[in-house]
Amino acid sequence: MFLFKKTLKDDEILRGIQAGGTQRRLCENKLYEKYYYLIREAQFKHKISNDDAQSAYSDAILSVIDHVLSKRFEGRSELKTYLYQIFTNKCVDQIRKNTTNKAAPHQNSVALDDALAWLPDEAQSVVGKLMIEGEVERLRERLRLLGDKCREMILAWGEGYTDDEIAQTMGYNTAAVAKTSRLRCLEKLREKLPPDPQWGN
Amino acid sequence: MDQIENYINNTLSAAERADFEQALKTDPALAEAVAFYVQAQQAAQAEARARRKAELDQLGTQMSRARQRTTFYTYATAASVILCLGLGYWLLTQDPRPKAQDKAWATTYIEKNFSTLTTKMGSGGDSIQIGISAYNTGNLEKSQAIFNDLLQRDSLNAEVQKYSGIVSLRRGDYDQAIKHFHRLGTRTDLMSNPGKFYEALALLQQNLPLNKSKAENLLKEVKAAKLEGWKEVEY
């Protein structure tokens, strides 16, 4: 019964997430469970359905996890306060989505621009020109067609797990071996793309 | 891919980094590979996030169901506790002894006390004794006849009235039994008078609709006045 599950303190949860590996996954779930009650509050406050509130809550939790891992969350406010603020914003986004029935149009291009921010300006424009809107979606579809091991490895990489953590969970001898396998899987993903002048095949 | 990743992760030396950036501007294949790497990373992040979100949604559904079950069990437990407390209270306040006004109680008394009759010395002579003997041997008809005859000859004989009533009671002739006991019960000249008590027994055995309340009233009277049989009454 969830009634008697042990509730971790916020700092224990944060340390667990930052520790990585299996502890990270466990603490992410603990974080989700600990503040789950906010969903009901949001339902009444924002007058949204339980499904919408639950979806917004999951999104908020994932955002908090990203911020904890990237050290964007510095711990200057309470974890609950931080989560509550993000959750409120997600609920508002959900209401807007329900009202207009479309996602915000510029989200994907903003994400891609951020991804190139580490390149020098000249290189950014060269690489940027080669990136097409919608290509990420195509890659996601191709990712699902990869073999189980490759797919799991790439998804773990996408979730931010290090090669060392991937090696431990997937049974590779060293991080270096895991990295080599992962890059090989990326090549396979690239091979799965159909011939396209963009890629020069 | 390895070189691209090393560049992104800033593990190249300054010279290697500069060479890479230069190559990026002039080598279309490298630029394509970088574009692919960046988008593949985006795709991996998006797909991983979608999968993780689905896992969390599933966790939420499980929690919601568990919460509903917990709420149900809490209410069910509370209802059971209240029910048990109520039942316990009711049982504790019940008198386990059979009530004086029950027919079963009357039957038990009759079987215990009227299966045989005894007589006191000098109570009326051989005729009463003969009637009692007939009763004790199970010849209730003969016993009834003897006592009826005696009653005709001496209607004020309290013993005969009593035995007539008892024989009628044992024979199932409740009207006669009630009549005899009632007459006996109205007498005021006796030291010990079981009339009202026996009348109540007969009423309970007869078990007609209004008999129970009549018997109750008689038994309360017996108890209050401490008439013969009052110790048997459970009020």
C-alpha cells in the first residue's frame, strides 16, 4: 500500500537523482510519488481534468529532473515550491493547448537553435542550414525500428546517462566499450535514413 | 561520430578544436555528420522523455488506483468497526436469561414442576390422593374426572382448584386451566396462593395473541406482591 511507503526528504531525493544509475530512477519515482497530491489541487484550481493534470504533473517532474541534473536548480528555493511553479506553468500550457488545439509553433526550432549554441557562429549557420524541421520526428520513428539493445542504449544516452552508467546497466565491460557500441548504434540509425539529397547519399 | 562527440564534450585540445571548427566550414560531409548528430541527440532526448513520461503516467495511475482502494478499505474498515461496536453493545445489553413472559420459559417450568404431584398431609383425604396417583401414573383423564367431581362437591377447596387447573393444563385444556387458576387467584383467604402465577403459565402455553401481555401483567403483580412463584419471575 502507498500509505505506508517511506517518504524521502527532498535533499535525499536530489542526491539520489544526481547519483545516477539505478538510484536516480528510484529517486525520480520517489519525487513523483511525494508530491503526487498536487494533481488534485491543480484540478480544482485550474479546472482541468484528472488526465490533463496528471500529464502536466509528469511533464513538470521531468523538467525538474532535467534542471536538477543540469544544476539549473540550485536549491535556493524549496523543491516543492520549484516544482509547484513549473507544474502551474504546465497546467496553463495544457489549458492553452486544449483551447487552441495546437502546440506552440516555434518550440522545435528553439530547441534546435539551443542545440547549436555551442558551435561558433559560422559553423552554426553551416550546420543549421543542413537541419530540416521535422527531421527529429523522422529520426524518432527510425529509432523505434532499431534493435532492442541499440534502442535502449540511445534512449539511455538521450536521458542523460553517462557511458559508465550505461555500461553498468547494460553489461558492458567498460565505459569505453559502451561508448563505442553507442556510436555504432548511431551510425546504424543514420543508415536507416532513406536516401536524401540533404544527406548526400 | 567519436570526434564530433569529443568536440561537443570539449575533450579535444585547443589545436584539435580549432582544426575541427575549420573543417566544419569547409567539409560538407563533416557538417552533415554534425547536423545528424545534433538531431539524433534531439530525437533520443525527445523519445526518452516520452517514454519516461509514459512510465510516470503509469505510476500515477497505479497510485490513483491504490488510493481508491485505500479509501474503500478505510471506509469499509470504519463501517465494520462501527458495526462490531454496535453489535457488541447490543449483545452486552441483552439479558441472556430467558424472559419470564416466554412460552419456552413456561413450558420449562411446567415440565420441571408439574410432571408429578405431591400432596400435603391432611389436605382432603383419599379422593385427592387417588386423583394425584392417577395423575402421577399418567392417567390424566381419570385424574381430571376425580378432581372435577371433588370440585362439584367442594368448590371452595383451594387444593382441588389447584390440581384441577394443573391437570387441565397438562391435558392442554387451557381454557379450563385458566378458569380454575383465575378463580384460585382471586381468593384472598389463602396464606399462599399460586393462582395468578399458574394462570400466567396457562396463558403463555395457550399462546393466543393477547395472552402474552395478560401473562406479563399477572407476573408483574405476582412479583410486586411476592405471591407464590414470585422468585421465578424475571422482571
